[in-house]
Amino acid sequence: MQRFIFGLLAASGAVVASPRKADAATLVSRQTVQEAYDYVIVGGGTAGLTVADRLTADGKTTVLVIEFGQLSNSASITAVRGGVGGMTDSSLQYSITSVPQVNLRNRTTPVMIGKVVGGSSAVNAMMTIRGTAEDYNRWGNFFSSNSSWTWNSLLPYFRRALNFVPPNADVAKSANITYDTSFWGNTSGVYAAWPSFQYPASTVLLEAFKGLPGVEFAGDSGAGKTGLYWYPTFMDPKSVTRSYARTGHYDGLNRPNYQLLTGSKVTKVVFDGTTATGVAFVPATGSTGANPTIVKANKEVIIAAGAIHSPQVLQLSGVGPKSLLDKAKIGTIVDLPGVGQNFQDHTILSASFSFRSLNLKPSTDDLYSNRTFSNWATTLWNTNKTGPYSIATGNAAAWLSFPVISPRAAEIASSLTAQNHSLYLPADTHPTVAAGYTAQMKALASALLSNGTAFYNLVMSGGSSSGMLIDLHPLSRGTVNIDPANLNREPLVDYRVLSNPLDPLIMADILRYTRKYHLDNPLTKSYGATEFAPGREVTTDKQFADYLVESINPSYFHPVGTCAMMPRDLGGVVDEELRVYGTKGLRVVDASVMSTIVGANTCQTTYAVAEKVSTLLCETEGGRLTFSGGGFDQGGVCGGVKGWFVMPDVGVRLRCQVQKKYTTGFENGMISWSIGGKESALDSFWQFIYRGRCCASNANRICELPASPYTQS
């Protein structure tokens, strides 16, 4: 773990930024919290704050967010340079260590998740990546071919989730950065932006992949394809600081109906039968058995505590595997075997190569070896926050399919299909969970043969050394469960890394391909590559397997899957609307619902999931829409849209209300509008919206209405 973090620090350095002033207009204490809210959200992280923002935008719906961590303006969060400040600040992380990993000779590993308002979006590496189309289609396919969880159905929510700011034209031209704004939105408070500088080595080494067969540029990191591409950073382009859930979905909103309670731990969901009616919470330092405060949820409880703590909250509430609850002496509300199972993360592979003859200047090495360059970089940053110190963890990477990197893709896929999959799960795994694992392995067997799913990820470092190397789709599954002997301790996190015997073979081929890229590539041979690890003497599957045991990290800090969105008979915990099976008034909205991990960093996907469910909730509320502000926005009030509709003869702000529940595109909806208090149903207005698809997708344009017969009163 330390080797990984300090490797990133060595590549990009560290910086101290001025802390941003907190806006705590909606902050409440345990003493001032209300007795009841429409919605109570457990967890003020990436998903929780997003949902809270969307639900409260009407000024009426009341929401309480309960967060274990505190509001923090630490430079460890805000600083862009290096992108890993939050990973090295223990005050912003939970103190959780995995159980000993049997297949790593009982090594343990830190479980890194954010303990602060903003959650892991406040401490991640700021890499703005989404998965391929196949990653999201796979989720829906576990239900039916008509599922709403597909790439096409999620794309509007990816657009809604982020405000894309293109790179500087000169930087884009010099670095060969390509992008396509049609895959992005421009209205969210969470920004996807670009540094004002790129190292030439990033471009050269990314394009060097073209020397190997089957590798292509994807055109844009948001296109849902495998290949080579540049990707943006979670960064506010004006302040050049981290852009995350707090800055995008809490700061400056100042809504009395949106309240945040920090430093508090939810001990359980309160039920009336199987209907969630509220939550019990204690101070963060309190015990599970302490005298709790109860707050009611008039409509729903939404658990958004992440893949480590969401299953913990459910299990402590009596929702989970009955056998585990019995051991913990917790009464069973719903016997739901999948809670805490299906745990997944990306695996970090250790590989070290260096290009001795890559004489491209400047490089990341110059920040430490060239005083003139480092002084220049410091001056630029101090003057206007530009230059090399505006880079987080880089912006260029390869995301390649398994057939591209491995000559034995068909052989491994066939072996995966033929496995008795239950042999590689814990002995007490429930049959439904085992059935779900089999369904996943069959889907991943197809993915191993497809050019549309990325298994391989190499991030360019911008210097002479190789970057991060990731296995994007490990086959092994772990668990996150409460400790029956001590309910006050953190969950027992078991990655069960390498439990599926095909994982070492896949990882061996990932390492072999990386060696091929560096040493047997016509476009890199002249750079004098040297392999330090695993070493040229490592050639057989057995040798690679031995090396993996000593070197891999089972976590890239992307925990998912422990409250999986799958059919209940496949071990699922939530349905397609993220409602917890067997309950009423209870949902889970965070990375834990991902049935299979996406081949990308998980933050952007978590935002999109939260946006989609916010829209589902708002449709239930009646679909309030507001048109206001500058520019067109699909992501408006409570699942609607907002933006200027340019009306030459009126020029007034419009407030609109959907009269009945709408579907995508509003085919079944009727729009009414109000000018000066006069309400009218306008077919022309409706037809404009329908034809222009302004409400169905983010068109990224100002919408011009035809001349109105109405005048302002």
C-alpha cells in the first residue's frame, strides 16, 4: 500500500492549497435535528449528497443526511497536485484493515475509504473515468433484455452528473488530446476539467501502444469503448482545486429543507414490520448499544454509506443472511443472503519498467532533478495555478480488452465457463448467492472474448518509469460482514483475492503484455526499456503466480458489489429501482449496488447511479421541473431540466410542472407554464420540448422558442 501511494507522490509531488471557507448553512446538531424528514440518507458521500441535492431542489422536500465524518477544508482534500493527498491523511480515512488474505500468505491490507463529508470523492485520485458500454449492459442483462440499466439509458445521467470543461486548445493540440462533448454535460456542480500542462512523455508513450496489434484510440474517455484515451480530472477549472460531492452538491446551496448531521453513526434502520420508518444514530464515538436518537423518515430511508458500511447498516438492522444474524443475536427482519457478499475491487499489479533513453523534456523526473524546471513550475503555480502542478495523477491511459492482450483468451474463457463456480466461494455461501456468482462468471466468460470490455489498464506516468497497472475484472469474490462477536467494531473485510484459480492466469497475461509493450514493441525499443519487476526470469504461469502472491494489492480503493442489484434468486439485495428486497421504504444508493465492477474508476459511475435514482424518486414525487439559470440543463429540479429558454417577446423565467408521471421524453406528460401567475397548457411549448428533445437528453445548447402569443403580465 505504501509503495503505491508514495509511487504516486514521487510521480507528481505534493502541494498545500488555501482551505476553502465552509458553508454550513444546513448543518444541524444532534440537539437541533428535527423529529422527522421526508427522506433520511445514511452517508454524506458521493451518492448521498447527490441524491440529497436533487431531492431538495424544489425547496419543499425535506432531507436529512447523516455522516460519520466531519466537514473538512483540509488541503489534503482540495490540493490537485498529485491527487493523493486524501490517501495519505489518516484523519480523512476510516481505520480499517482487511482480514489476513489466505492466498497472499496472510498479508493484510488497509481498506481505504473516505471518512469525511464528500466520502471517497474527497480523497480519491481525481481520475474521471467511466466504464465501457458492455459493463453497464451486463448489469441490466441479469434482469432482462428490457432493463433500464444499460449504457444508453445511463448515458443521460453521466451527462447530468458532470460539468465538462474542454482542455486548453494549445495543450490539447500539443498533446494530441481528443474529446467529444456529446458524451458530457455542462451544468453540474461537479466538474470534469483538465490541467493546463501535459508532459510530452504521456503522449509519446500512450501512442506507442499503436505499435502492438489491435489497439485503437477511443476518441473520448466517455464513449463507452476500450482503447487508448485521455480523460479529465475531478477539478474546478477556476479555483484549480478538487471538485467533489461536497463542492457540487452541498456547498452554497443554503436550503433549509436540506440538512446535514456530521459526526454521527447510524446504528440501525428502524422498522415497523418490514417498512423502514427511520434510523437510530449515536455520536461517531458511541457504541452500537448506546442510547440512540431516533429520526423518522416519512417517505424513505436511503442507505448511501458505501460498499463497506451499507451492508453493515443492513445487517445491524436485521436485514441480511439469517445464519449471520443468528450468530450476532440480531433479530431477522428480512433473510437476505446477498447482503455483504459479492465483494469486489480492482487489483493493483506491481510491475516496474524504466525507459533509460527516453530523452523527452520536461518529464516528471525533472521536478526532482532539475531545479530550474521545478522553480519554473512553482512560479507558475504560485502566480496563476497553471503548469505541471495542475496535474493530479495524470490524464492518459490504456484500457484494453483481453483478446488484445492475451493469445489465450478463448482458452481461459472456456475454462471459466466449465468451472464449478461454487467451489471458489466460502463454504457456507447461500445457494442464491452461488447462483448469482455463476451468472456473473458466465457473463465474464463472454467478456473475456469481447473487444468491448476492458480488462487491462496502464496509466501513463509522464516520466521515464511505467505507471499504474490494474486488473479491471478480477473473478474472485469477497465478503464484508459484521463481526458477530463484536458489533461495535468495523466490518470484517475479506477480499478473498486469488480465490478463483483463473485470476492468476489473467494477471500473468496482463504482466506479459506489459513486458511486450515495453520490450518487444517497435515504437518503444529505441527508448531502452529495462524491466525491474517482475524480472525477465519470470516466464511461466507458476513463476508469475508466485510473484503475484508477494506483490499484488487486492484493492485499488474501488470497493463495490456488497448490496448487489441483481434478481433476488441470484443473491441480489436491491431491485432495479434499488429498493431493498422484502422491505418497503428502504433503498441503497451507492457503489455497493454494482453487481459487477466496471472496468474503470468507480466514482463517476456512482454519481450516475445516484442521478438515475434521484430521477426515479422525483417521478414518484410528481416530476417537478424548473427552467432557470444560464444554459440548458437536463439535470434540473427533482429529475427535470433547467436552463434559459430564450423568448424574445417575453424573456421571463418559466416555472413548469409535469401534470402526471412522465416517461423518458415525456411522451405521456403534459407541460404547463406560468407567466405572471397565468397558467396555460401550451401544445406549442410541449411540441417544442418533444421535438427538440430538450427534456429527454442533454442537448448542450440554448433552446429557442418560437414567438409566444403571451405577454408578461
